[in-house]
Amino acid sequence: MPRAVSHSSQSYPFAAYFAVALAAIVSALLIQHWTNTGVTLVDTDDAMRLTQMRDWLAGQGWFDLQQKRMALPPAPPYESHWSRLVDAGLAGVFLFFNVFTDQAHAERLLRVVWPLLWIAPALGGVCAIAWRLAGREAALLTLLLAVAGIPAYQQFTPGRIDHHNVQIVATILTLAAMVWADRLRWCAIAAGALTGFGLAIGFEGLPYLAVCGAAFAARYVFDERSAGAARDYGWSLAASVAVAFLVSVGPAHWTRPLCDNLAFNSAAAIAAGGIVLSIAASFPNKNIVLRAAALAVAAGAALAILVASEPRCLAGPYAMVDSAIWPIWLADVRENQPLIRVLSENPLTGVAIAAFPFAALIAAILLARDEDVRRQFAFLATAAVFLAAVATTILAIRAYSYAMWLGMPLMAAAGIKLFAALHLTTLRARLIAGLFLTPLALSSGAITVAAAAGFDDTNSFTRAESRQCFRNDAYARLAKLPPGLVVGDVSYGPFLLALTPHRIASAPYHRFSTGIIAAHRAMASPPARSRELLTGMNATYVVICGPRPPAGLAEPERSASLWGQLAAGRVPAWLEALPKAGGTPQEQAFSVYRLKQLPPAVRLNGRVKRS
């Protein structure tokens, strides 16, 4: 048994330490990011989410997720796959602040407060997991890891109003409820309900929620005493997914299968699996083979429904996406890059991402050497979900936030064993030792070692040379122009929607493949061909900003392209360069060109007639 800690934390209630840690985290994030929230909307997803919330508050229907200013006729407008549940939460916070201040300030306060609101449940969830693994001291150590866990807060910094933070919290709380389900019956019901909520928000947490479900089912097979928890989880899962489907999908789309969002195919498959599991667990059965057979029937029913309704979804969320967008955009999306590519091109960024998850992986392996620990369902389930997050991070670094958060309880549990092995009995000694286990310390140390070894980022993720293109004031001049269709880099689209009255030809969303392809071709083609493409799109403006060329374009095609010609200062006669006179340097970041009006004789059905 570990020795008692002198002057231990037992003298104060855990809630007091939790409140202090939460206040420290929130204060640090506010101090670091408050100014930036007045300068930029932070990210494309944040700009797009703000636009979607505004549209809903302006009267757009709950189930109408079309973005009317994102359309290239005859194709229909872009239809978002983002949940209205997040829009509703954002709208509630905005309307509260709008009582006391104007729209602009209310929106800024919304963007600051919303992500901070989700830190408390995330922190509470990882502490609950750690407490279940190794007791109160592990939960306290988790608080320390979180306070110095800056790399884990990318999705929780002020300004981040997209759905990622909500999905992370749903995953953490589902795992927390699962590991406590053997002690508290309501936790099994909560795990099922939280799974449905997480799926309603989006599918990015699906791998981890699936592992949670598999863990419930596996525990039922190997431990007949867990039948009650499996039963409660099964019916709660089925009910919550059904509710999530009805809340998220309008009647007009009830029969439409999708791979990237909750639809009838995925909802029916998950609900069927939950129902079969609940029915099987409702009848006492001491035969492990029969219990395994019941689990196989549940999994088979879910898989059969999924395959029968839309077999393409077995290939993943992008299975129904036009493959033409991969080389010109999707393959270049930073968050979709595999970890090995990031380590190769940007080793400092790569080691910063991998350091803490790798250390937590070692911690999990060391914990697993203890036979008593290996027999604990809480440890096995936590380790399984964490391993899923590590595997997903290796495939696409967008999952690293999950690996950071899910690794904290395992690191804390291993830290308590380390303290005992080193005979660290004073609170001060444990505090000092614990600091070396934090994400901040491990990531900073890894960066220092890599830099000392001569490594450096060659394609920095910060893209400092393009940062001015995403400042709010960079769009002020565009906002004053008569509304029209703007063609430019795919990343500018959401900012144009949020900060100007214009329509856009492209935005970084896989469902808008028509626009992405059309805009890329227009910018990547020689000027003569670009003129035909832009006229066919009824484009009004062409914009460029910064040195970043269209993706997938190499020399000599880059220099010969419309983008290359404009970047070199060679403006085709059919474009009019709009003056940059007046305003700050930031307001002049964009070079804006207006298509000159073609004579009616050369415009036929939206196409240019060659002379």
C-alpha cells in the first residue's frame, strides 16, 4: 500500500481543488486568447458555425441546413451536416449577452464564453475516470495535469465555437459513465444517452463511442453480473439514438443514407444493436458461450442493417465524396494528415503532438504489468478507448486532442504508483514530480530535444505568411463592395460568409465538392481558360491573399495559372483590379479583381463564345 501523504490534500474537499484548477485554466486561456478574439474568427469552422447560427436566428428552419450563399447553379446550395443542437446552444448564449450589448459585442462574448463552458465537464470527466482507476489522489493529480495541459486545449480556446469541443466532452463523459457503471446503475443509462448525444453532434467521436459500446458488451460476456448494466446501456443507447435521429433529421430526409453524419442507416444499425443487447442481457444466462452468441447476434444485426442500407459507408465517412477533391484540397488539410507525415515535414509540431500520448501509452503499459490492474474493467476500458485515440491520431492528427484528454487518467494512475515507488510522501514532492508528467512539460521537453538535435519545421502549421488573410479587418474592404460571387482560396469561404454579404464559390467542406473543384480549376487554369470558367459560374470577384498557391499545382503550371499571373502582378485585360487606397495594411491584405462586363453578343447561356 502507498504511504500516506503528509499535509495531504485530504484536508480540503475535492470540489475546492477542482474549482481552483478550473479557475486557473479558464483565466490562463482568457489572458492568452482574449485579444485574438477581437482580431479574427480563429478558424474556418468557427466562421462557418457563426454564419449557420445567424441564419437560424434569422428564421431558417431547424431542419433546413442549406447555406443559400454557397451554390453554383444548377447544383443545389451546400447542405451542412452540422448539428442544430450546437446552434441552439450558441444562440442561447448569444441572446443572453445580446440583452446587455449590441450584436457585435454579444457575438464576441459568445465566442469567448462558449468553449470555456465545456472545460468543466471535460475536466470533471477525466477526474472521474482517474478516481475510478486509482482513487482520489489520482483525480487530484489529473487536475495538475490539466492545469498544465495547454496542448490539450486547442479546441477549448476562446473563439472555438465549432462542434469539436462538444464532441470531445461527449466522449470523455461516456467513458466516465462506463467505468462507473458497475458501482452506480444510472451510469450505464447515462453512457447510452451520452453516446446518442455525441452521435447527434457528429461522427468524429464515433470510434471511441464504438469502443465504449464494445466494452459494455464484452464485459457482459465475461461477467454475468454485469448483465444489468448491459441491459440498461442497450435500451438507453437505442432510445437516445432514435431521439437524436428525430431531432437531427427532417422528415424529408428520413430515408436518405449518409456516411458522414447520423442518418437512418447508421441510426437503425446502432439502435438494433442496442435493442438486441438489451434483450439478451434481460434474461439471466450463466453460459458464456450463449452470452457470446447473443453479442454476436447484436453485432451482426447492426452490421447487416448498415451494409444493406448503404454498403459504401464501410469505407468510412468520406465514402460518398467526389474523389476529385482529394488532390486539390482534402489531402492537404492539416488535421487529416497522418502523424508520420507531420513528423517528417514538421518534426517540432509532430513531437509536440505525440509526446504526451506516447508517455501515456507507456504509462498504460506499465500499469498493465500489475495483474490486479489488468483485471479491472475500468482500466481495460479506459486503455482500450485511449488506444483507439492513439491509433486514430497516427492515421490523422485531428484526433490528438482525444488522445491528450483520454491519456490524462492513465498518466495520473501511473503517477500515483510512481510516487509510491519513489517514496514521495509530501505534497510538495509529489507536486514537483507531477509537473514533469504534464502535457506542457512533456511537449515542451520533446520540442527542446528535437530542436537541439537540429530538427525544424519546414512547412509550419501556423502559416504566418497567410495569417493576415484571416483577420476580420482584411475583409472590411470586401464587405463594402456590391454583393456578388467571390472566387478565391477555399479557406477564405467561411470568413467571406461571416464578414461580408457576398456569395462564395468554395469552402473547405467535403460536401461542397462541386464548388471546390470549380473554384480550383478557375484559379489553377491559364487566364484564357479561367475567363471561360469564371464567366460560366457568373462570378463577380476574384481574390488572392498571401503567397499560398492552389493546392496540387506545381511549376510551370503554377506560374502560368490565373493565380500565378495575378500574384506576379500581371492582370488579364478582362479583370479590373480594384484600388487599395486608404485603410490599414491589414485591410489591404486582399488583392480584389472584378470581372469586366462582357458584351451581350459574346455571352450565350452562361458560356463565353470564342471569337
